[in-house]
Amino acid sequence: MFNAPKTVTKRTALKPILAIAVAALLTPLAALAGTLPTPQESAFWEQEVASGNLPKAAERLPDAPLVVNLEAKGRAFGVQGGALNTMVTRSKDIRQMVVYGYARLVGYDADYKLQSDILLGYEEEDNKRFTLHLRPGHRWSDGSPFTSADFEYWWKDIANNPLLSPAGPPEFLRAEGELPEVTFPDETTVIFEWQNPNPSFLHHLAQARPPFIYRPSAYLKQFHADYADPAKLAEEVDYARVKSWAALHNKYDNMYKFDNHELPTLQPWMNATAGKKIRHLFVRNPYYHRIDAKGVQLPYIDTVEMEIVSGGLVAAKANAGEADLQARGLGFRDIPILRKGEADGGNYRTFLWGTGTASQIAIYPNLNVNDPVWRKLLRDVRVRRALSVAINRAAINKSLYFKLAKPGAMTVLEKSPFFDPALREAWAQFDPDLANQLLDEVGLTEKDGYGIRQLPDGRPMELIVETAGERQEVENALQIITDDWRDVGVKLVMRPLDRDILRNRVFSGTTAASVWYGWDNGLPQPYTSPAYLAPTDQVFLAWPKWGQYYQTGGEVGEAPDMEPAQRLMELAHDWRIATTEAERVAAWKEMLKIHSEQVYGIGLVAEAPQPVVVSNRLRNVPERGIWAWDPGAHFGVHRMDEFFFEDGQG
């Protein structure tokens, strides 16, 4: 598939390049023949087609559909049909269908290389000008045309409308603070052009949670004051019980939340359930743009039924055979019960995938905590290093992961080109004597009768570590660390909270330390933006207020006032303006070294196996894969639309 692997420097080259793009879009066999495979009608839609409610398959596909090369992947051709059962633990997690479906303008393949997907192709010029080519004849799930008008509607009527987007267009569209010029030459072409490089533009489009720089304009215009009949719009506002047309528009415009069953989509499955239910049904998109080399329209599976269950029931229900495909809600601790279910005839297999986060468990001292005494201490790198070397990671790995994880500090994973064993080992050795020495150097030499050190203001050194209360392995690890830290005079107090409450407390500076996963992306490549290593986002729990400052342009939060953090910001900027891969690699390596030395996140173990339950009748699911949020979108990078039931029944 054509993705402009070389930088285009002359605009006169675009026409022949686009011709190559159309040819290269097809599988080799189809390209040689000069024709597409004959589209096959889906049994699922036969009745709708026969009654005249839906066009034939050949008329529903784009003029140039994406023909997936299953043979190149070592996958089997599938059969359409069946209902796949899976589970989530919160009603809002029906959005996982957007993640799993992973229909993106451009997306990652199994090697984490960008490929055109929804787009026919694209050209990139010096990371400043990006020309996006749409597939002619592509349609939304309701049959309305998907054209550049949908990008124009988003750009002019949503992103730059202060009532719908008070903060303006999303931050990733700014290069050196400047927004792009966006033009729409024809109905299948969209151009984004900046004066300065924006090298991460395409990669943002491939994220697990994409920015959706387009919208189904034909549907949404009925809720927009610039297009809708004022009287009808007023009725809709009143009926929805919202305060304004803008609130109404935002209520129905949920491309990622996926909770509006009437909102057209480009994903492989569309939401067919109105409101909040215990079970949500998703049915195949009749206008989906991917087909196999035999002309069978994807997805192979007709419907997905997503049940909302209590988190503690996921493993038990999977053990009972109630899930055809399940990883979310399962952890390493569940492997024994899942294996037992297999042995007892559970009609499923349990694959063990790798995980893509930089650390399975990480403790984040909050450098922006409101408590002035704790703030000063946690900003002292000797304290962070002491807390790290006081942890017996080998004991955690043995007790919780049967030695199958990789103990060490938080850094990138071995499959990343930036992996350096020295960074995983930095300040991660179990050395209580060194921890005591470092804490003594800080001046924390006074202890109470229980051996707990005293803070400068006389309080006992009790570090409250707050958790989301969602993973038993976290609580188990903290129990081990409680004994480790007590041996060096630090009392750990664990406080489980609801996830949203935890984050709000961290963001406000109430929490002194918290536990979460490591960086979502433990598999960065030179093209990956290292912004998440710099204080650019409050979600990195070690510096929420620095992140707030960046995200709000200085209106909220605090400016980074420590030299290493300031240097991280400089390096993130250096990466953005770099003109060579060598310059980007250099920025990455220095940022990773700063993190290893400064211990902003205390990683415990990495690469703990992720159990994936797969029905014995489900095919094309890789036995070895990586369970990662970004890059990867969990099942998304493995193309769930290519999974199928061997008998077409679920």
C-alpha cells in the first residue's frame, strides 16, 4: 500500500505518485489482473438487500476498497457469521469497540509501521505538508458519502467554533504554537500544511483514541445552528433537556464514546443498542471499506455482544466459557483459574501475550503535592532513589509473577530500539544499606520508637500511596514493599480509591504518591513523539501541575521549576523540530537517561504475561501478540475484523 515512503519535494510529482498509490493499494494478484475481486454478499444483509433497503455489496464498497493480504500474514480466509461475546467492567467502556475495531485514517501494522487504512494514501513533504487522499465512493455506516466535506465540517464548524470547542483545535495540530492551513481541493483530498515541522501528525491519527479530524456532517448538521432549522433545533434542545444547541451537538457527537447508536461510523461494527444496557449489541457495518482477496467484506464476524459485568467476575465468567475473546479485566493472577477451565473442558484456549506498558506496576511520587514538607522531600532525587533501591523486586516477581516478568526500573521494553539494559538496572537493585545511606544524607536521621523516620516537622515518615483499587496484584506488591520500606524507616500506608477519585486527587495535589501502570507506550520508535516523557500532560502522575501548565498555556498549574524537567521539555521540542532520524534518536536517548537518573516513576516489573481467552472455534487470533494500549489499541493492531468462527457461528 502506498504511503509515500520518500519525502516528496516537488508538487509536480504528485499526480504520477497518486496513480502508483491506486495500483499499489490492491493485493499483488488483483493488481496484476487490473480488477478487484468480485464482492460477495453477506448473508447477514441479504434480506435487507432483497427488500431494497440496502444496496448490493458491490455498491456499498468504496471504488477502491482496502484488500487485505491475509496470506502475507499467514492467516486463513474466513467465513462471515457468528456472534462474538466479550466483557467490560464499566458501561462507558463500550468505547472499546472503537479501540478494538481500529479503523483509522492510517494505522499501525503488526510491526508498528504506518499503513493507509481509511485513506487511499497520503504524501508527506518535510513533515510540514500532508496530503490525504480518501477512497472514492467510501460511505459512512448510514450510506451517506464520506468525503472531504466531513473534514471541512470538523475543521470549520467544530474545531474552530468557540461554542463547540472553547479551547480551539486540538493541541497536536499546533507546530511551534501555530495551527495549520487546511484546504479541501476536491471531495477526496484534504491538505494540512504547517510552516514548521509536525512529525507526529500521522501518528496521532493512528492512536488507540484517535482525534477524529472528520465528522459525519450530513448527520450532525441537523444539530448545528449554522445549518439546522431554528424551530426544529429548539425542539431538539428542549427534548434532550440540554441548555443550548452546542450542548446538544456535543451530546450526540461522540465518535469515541460510541454511545450514540444513531451516529454514523466507519468502524467495522456499529452500535445497535440505545441507552445504557447490561448487554450492548454491535452489528457489522454494511459499508465497511475492507475486503479479503476473495471479495468477502470484513468484518467476518456479524455481531459483537459486549456484556457489562463486575470486575471480579470477568475471570470466573471466562472460566465458565462465557467469553469468546477476552483480555480486558484479566490479569496474571487469573491464569491458574483460566488454565483449570481449559483442562475442565471450557472450550477455550488461554494465550499469554506480552504487555506493552513500560512497567506493569509503577509508583509515582507527586513532585507537585500540596504538602510543603513532602513536596520538598519528594523533589530530592535521593529520596526517590532510596525508595526505589529499598524495594525487593525479585521477591515481587517470584511471589506475584512466578519469575515470568522482568524486574527493573521503568524504561522502554526490549522490543524498542531504545532499550538499554543499564536503564532497566539503574537504581533498581535491592540495596537497603544504600537506601538508608541516602535517607540519612537527606537529614532524615531521627526515628520514633518503632524505627520510623521523622519528617523535618516532627511527623512520622508515613507515605500514603493511593491506588485505583482495581488490581489485586498492585495491593499484593504494596504489601511486600510495606515490609521493605519499613526496614529503612519509611511507613507505607496504602489507600485504595475509585480510579476517577484517585486521578482528581493527584491532579489537585492532594495525593503524595500513587500507583498506576508505567508509560502506556513502552515500544517507542524513532518516529514516536517523546512528549509523554516531558511534563506536557497531567496524566503523568509524578508532575500533574506541570502538565496542567503546559496543557492550558499557563492558565492553570505550575511551570516546571526543576532543571531536569526543563531539560525534558527542551528535548521534546528538539525532537519536534528535528530534520533527521539521528537527531530524534538522540533526543529520545537523553530523555530516557534523565528518567533513569531522576526516578520520576518507580517501576517494579515489566512484561508480565497478559492472559487472552480465545474460543476454540475462533480463528486468526495470534497465539503470540502484544497487549498494548498505544501503540496497538489492544486487539486493534491485530485486526479483530479478520478474526472468524470456523463454522461461521458464534
